[in-house]
Amino acid sequence: MTSEASTVERAFRGALYDDTDAGLDTGASLLAADPGADAELARRGEEFLAAAWQRGWQPADVVRLVRRELDERHVVLAARLIRGQTGRDRPRGHRWAAQLDALPAAPARVTDPHGGDRFSHATTVLELYRLLLRLPALEPLEEPRREHGPSASRMLTRIRALLAKAEATGYPEEAEALSAKAQELMARYSVDEALLAAGAPSPDAPGACRIGVEAPYEQAKAVLLDAVATANHCRAVWNEPLGFSTVVGFEADLEVVELLHTSLLVQATHAMTRAEAAQRASGRRRTKTFRQSFLAAYAHRVGDRLTAAAESQVTQDLLPVLATRAIAVTDRTERMFPQTTTSRLRGVSDAAGWTEGARAADEAQVRARPRLG
């Protein structure tokens, strides 16, 4: 064992396998005193990441958990390690590549990763490694076998642009027109992909993706995601402790769920801000309970609207295709999650918040899809 590796091993014994502050300080002191160990320390971090990938984690999952449990210094360090490990990793598909592209960048003002303080930097590294070492196993997510062609990429780009404009405009009529067009494109994209896969010699199998469900009011957000997923022929399973839901479905439908869920959350936040301002103007101050009840009502009512829209938009000739795909999605979900439980919304105690949330959901841009077929 080289002296550099020996330094890292001794630091790890003190810091990673001992949860005390004293052990962390001992490990950081050893690393700070030996600049020659920096390369070995980074290599070991990349090994921790490779082990995390084997346990089912993905780059976005790691960044989300690090941001939730530690702070921004650790997030920047994790992103740097992920980029370094990528060069020695195998290709993993377009979703993985998109997560790598979305990694946070280090602040432009930071030129020295140690920030001029080797002890503080070593402490940050060891705190991050402690977290990586203790990551539990997750359900593996397989990338779809068939990648998007140029026409599909162009379609998704158009959908994203339309939803972004709908979220940004201050004119309800313009938002309505933009969202209606986006819904039309989503429906056509999903149906075209379903018919193409059904007619292929080896149809695609359902895939899965994880979508962050962040605090606060995460339960209402998880319910909203479940409603969007169900209306778009997918299934969502919430992992409350780790702050995400796993959505299972065919690739075209997963894309739609991600886009529509994000758009509805933006619309809900804007509507909640306006409603809350009106409540404050009338002398009201119970912000937390108002927001919790608002988002719970919004999720519940949007779910009803999406379900009604989904049930009324499928023609008879498409039922066999959709039924076959629904069975495949259910089978994949049950194999991934053999034991799941149902949660009820908690903390809904504000009548005004519920009323305003339901009203906002009624006004949200959730047009019924055009008839399929």
C-alpha cells in the first residue's frame, strides 16, 4: 500500500466508520496534512459512486439526496465526482445523459476546490463519503431499448416550449391556447409511440424514472404526481423517506408525465402565491396550514379532472393496445414494488386553503386530450 493510500485508509477508519465528530476531525486532519493523498481520495469517491450505481442510484438521485441532507458545498463536490467517474463508466442511455447535463456547476468564483482551507475541504469530502457509503439499495431502472428519433426530439422540444410559455404568460386566454396545443401534441406523441411499438416485431417494454418530490408539502405533491401518472397510463410509487416517486410506464408516457407534472406544479405555485397574497390582505396570517390545504385540494381536484378527461378520450379501436400496455405497466410495477401501502393526505385543516386550491385546480390548464384514434 502506498503512503497516499495509507493516509486515505486511516482517514476513512477514523471518519467513515465512526459517526462521531472526533472521528471526522481526525480523518480530516490526516487528509489535510497530506496533499499527495488528494488523487487517491478522489478515486475512492468515484468508487463509492460506481457502487451507488450498482445499488440502483442515478446521478439525479444522488444530487437530490446530498442537497437534502448536507449543503451546497457537498452538492458541488458530488457533481464534480460524478463528472469524473463518467469518463470511466459505460454508456447508460439518454435519461442518464440528461441527468449528467443537468449537474450543478461549481460557482465561477471558485478556482481552488479546497477553498484555501484543506481541513474544511477534507471535512466536506468525508461528510459526503459518509452519506454515499450508507446509501440503501433502490429498485433498478432500466433504460428503454429504443432511443428517440429526430422527429420525437423535435416534438418534445415543441411541447416544452409551449408549456414554458403557458406558465410564464400573465394572460389566461394565451395560457389556455398554449396549453391546449401542448396537450394536443402530448396526446399525438403518446398515441403514435404506442401504435408504433405495438406493430414492431419486438415491442418496447415499460420503463421507469424517478421524479423528485421535495418538501415542503411533499405529500400533496406526491398525490398530484400520482394523478398525472394514472391519467397518462403510468403508475407512481412514492418513496417518502428519500423524497422521490418512481413512475413506471412506456417511454412516451413517462415523458408526458414529467412535462405535465412540472407544468402543473408551476401553475399551482403561482396560483397559491396569488391566493395567499389575497388572504394576507384580508388580515390572515396562517400561512403554513393555508398552503398545505391549498395544495392538497389542488392535487385532489386536478386528479379528478385528469381522470375524467382520460376516461372520455379513448376510442374503441385503441382499447386493445392500451389494455395490453396497462397490463405490462402493472406487471412491471408489481415486480419492482411487491409491497406498497396507500397514504392519506394529512394536515388538511384550512377551509379557505382548500377552497382556493380547488378553485385554482379548476382554472389550471388541463385540457382533455383530443380523441385518440
